[in-house]
Amino acid sequence: EAALRRELRAAVAAAPRSDLDGFYEMGRAAAFVRDGGFRKVALQFPDELLADAVQVAGRLEAATGAEMYVLGDTTYGSCCVDEVAAEHVGAEAVLHYGPACLSPCGKLPVLHIFGQQPLDVGRCAEAFRELYPEQQSCVVVLSDVVYAHAMGELEQQLHPEYPNIIFSRLVCGDPPGPAVPGEERKFGRQFLVEAAGGLQDYAMFYVGAEGLALTSFMLTWNCCPFSSFNPITGCGRRETLNVNRALMRRLYLVERARDASVVGILVGTLGVAGYLTVLQHLRELLCRAGKRSYTLAVGKPNPAKLANFLEVDIFVLVACAQNSLLDSSDFYRPVVTPYELELACNPAREWTGNYLTDFRDLLPGACAHVELPPAVPAEEAVPDVSLISGKIRATHLCGPPSSQLPPSTALACRDQTRALAEISPAASFLESRSWRGLEQQLRQTPISKAVQGRRGIAIAYEDEGCEQ
């Protein structure tokens, strides 16, 4: 009873209440709503900023006259825009607050308000000088979105001393026009490298705390040495994360995907543009590779949810770039990214050292798309040996799926009455288990009349006091 009545107060790491207008950029948000003529707007807050949602929504309604709806809980990661929840209330636009992955959306207009976290620009510049004492150093400066507002001041301090420094800028959505030579467009960041050697001659300096964003940057640009400045601690350091070891772990998962016969496709986003296209691409890829696939929508994946699908050998998560690298060490089955699955199933794709975390790069017409090779007859296929189990496995691709009905090879006689049953991986897995559920024992159990059972709840039945 004491636990149920206790009042909980969340530790909110937000701006002071007197600085709501500046932290949440009320003027820019109100102008966005008025200029667009929106009458219903959804406000999406991360958990740590929900305590300010009522005040922010009230001020915006008073300033714009539009109805504001607060999305209390997101189906997937809070960094992605939850367009599905916004459509439930008929919202015409979304105001997304807090850290964001900047993945492009396909349905609703979105305004990102990151929340201007404080940054000691002088201390950050001092840490940069300590990490890069040579003033001719070639460095690309990246930042967490909550510190993007201070990058202009940092550039004014460092650019006169470091002529070869490059500051990235944030781009919400797909930038217009094709990329020019030497231009990088990834993770909502855009910068131009004019050096002859390309990006591999540059180092990376990240302003922000350690997290999924920094891990994605380090895996994607693994040819560049990284250093970072943590505004919370005020310390700069060279990143000691062994990228090669992390890549070895990911390549091990690729080998597990090659051995898998049943793959579960986890839908980890409903708001990133192109997610339906990549789902269809993965289904076709798995079908051509001779693997069965199930498409699963489980919200935010966790070990307990995925442990319900024991017949699945490996899962592939379709999510934004920041949430794709899921640490599946605690999971019953590994979880890979779409790029890792394509490395395992597409013989035409070779490992080049470049790691891709954005699934849109794999789609037709994208920069890293690789066409599937033609089918090879089974008798001409070169056998391959698994590096994990040591067994021989087939690596050739089947023919493309036809639009006609599939042949009846998946049907088999179930009993002597010539009844047909479909052979599925789930049914085959159930047949191999020692315990298959409760036995019905039809016509073997004697019939008895129903009697009154115990009354009450399990912790204290009504008749327990009488027995004592």
C-alpha cells in the first residue's frame, strides 16, 4: 500500500522553468505553426522532457490558436518522428523536441527543436587545441544536435588558428540536389572535403556525450581517428573504442546470418521514409537466398519479446541509423542490421571496410546499392563451409520469385486420409521439441461435474483462515 501511494518525481534534465521560451524556441515553433496554417499539431517529447509538455503546449495554443496534442509515449525510439501516433489525432504537423536522428519523414511536415543545452565554448576550444596541437591538422567537427547552436561561436574561435578545419551543418530531411564530389551527407550532417586524399586524411572531433550517435559515426567513418569533448564533464579525450573489435563482432553476426535458415524481420520504425521499400527488398533477398522470413512488429525489441519466437535463427532490425546497432548480447538470438544481412545473402556485395547503418543506402538508386547476381543452378554452385559450425552450406541464389502461385512443394500428406498440411518452419520446430504443450487426451479423461472452487485472490483465499 505504501508503494502504491508513494508519489514519484522524475529527475528531469531540462532547462530552468524561467527559460522555457529560449530552450524550446517558442517563437520559431509558433511561426512554423502560423505560417503553415496548421490547426492540429502533435508535440513529441522524450521522456526526460515530458515534465514541461503541459506548459509548452499551453503557451503554443495561446500564441497560435491551434490545438496541441502531446504524444506521451512513442512506439519506437524517441529520436524518430512518430508519425503514426500523430495521425491518430489527425495532426497536420509535428513538433519534435529533444535529440533526433534526423531521418527523413514521408507524410507530415516536421520541425525539429533540439533544446539548446549549454556548452562552454572556451573550454571546448581549449580541449581541441590540446588534442590537435598541430595547427595544420585536417579535422572535421561533428556535434550532437543539442549543441549545434554553439558551433558557430566555436568556429569563430578555431578557424583563424586551424585553416584546415571543417564544421558540419545539420540538414533536416533529404538535401535538395545531388551531392557534389567530396561532399558527405550522412546522419543528417553535411560537409564538404576538398582535400585530394578525401576523408581518410581527416580526423573527427565530436562534441557530445558518448552514445549511439558517436558509435554510428565511428563505425561508418572507421578510417578516421576520433576524439571527443563531453560538455557535461568538460573533458576531451581520444576515443579508445576499438573499432576493429566492434567490426569483428559485427562480422561474426554476418556469419551467423549466413547459417540461419529462418529470419525474423523486425519493424523498428514506421516514420523513416523508405522503410516499406527496404522491407520488400529484404523479403526478396531472403527468398532468393533460400531462407524463410517472418515480418514482426513488436515495438521496442527486448529479450523477453523476441524469446517468444524460438524457431527464428536470427533477427534483422529495420530502424533508423542510431537504433540499428542493437547490442544483442543479452538476446536469445542475434540481431543484425539490413547491411549485415545483405553482406550475408548477396554474393555480389563484398566487404570493403565501409560500414553502412542507414538502410536507405541499400535501396535501388542509392549510393551503395548492389544488384543481385543471376541465379546459379544448384549443381554448379560452389559449396561454402560455415566458420561457426563447420558444416557445408549453400550460398547460391535461387531464381527471382514469380508472380504466379508457388508450387505445391510446401504441401505434404498429414495422415492416411490424404489430408494436406503446409510445412512451415514454426511447425517443423514444434515437432522437434520434447514438450509441445498440454495433451488433450480426448475420450480418455473421465467426465466430472463442475464444483465450486476457491474464492478470493491468490495471496489470500477466503477459506484459508478456516483451514488454519
